[in-house]
Amino acid sequence: DQCLTLKTKWATKYLAELINNSPEHSPSQFTQTLIDHCLKLTRPSREFMELNPDKDEPRDYKKFPGKMDHATCISIRVGTMSKDKLIKTNSLDSAKMMPGIKKLNPGTTFSDLEQK
């Protein structure tokens, strides 16, 4: 389908621009850049839904861009790693493994995430 091909090319180019314009080139920074982009893009929709919890999500995609769904974002570094570095990073503590990623607590709202 030609429409899908064009959409995929545009999304790939846009994603590359986001990553290339990232202040730091690391997996955690790439992930944070994508999360920040999603928060910025969906802000109008989220604000509408928070103020109007009994209404459906608006269908005006120019005023309310993005999709109000869930998203998962993970990035990994591919390559060789020394044994010493592997031992240091082999931990379940995500705050140590991904220092640029915000840790969420129960009850965290999207507005809380946007405050830096």
C-alpha cells in the first residue's frame, strides 16, 4: 500500500531527526527524547481528557494530535563491552542502569512527568 509506505518513510525520517538532534547520543538519552516527544505531542489530548473524564477523546487530530493509548520505549546499545563494565551494569536497579530515565511512583500523572 503506497499510503503505508509513505507514512513509514516519514515516521522513519522524523524519528532519525529526533535522535540526531538529541543533546547526547546514548540509549538512555534516546529513550528520554522519545518519551519527551510523546508527552509534548499528546499534551492537548491529555489535558482535555483530564478536564473531561466522561467525554470521548476528540477526533480533531490537528488540535489533539497523537494517540491516547500506551507506548513502550526501550533502547539498547549494540556492541562489545568489557567484563568490568558488564559486572558494574548487571543490576536490576534501573536508576543506576538508566540515569536519564525518570522513576515513576504510584499516582504519578503525565503533568508530573513534564515538570523538570
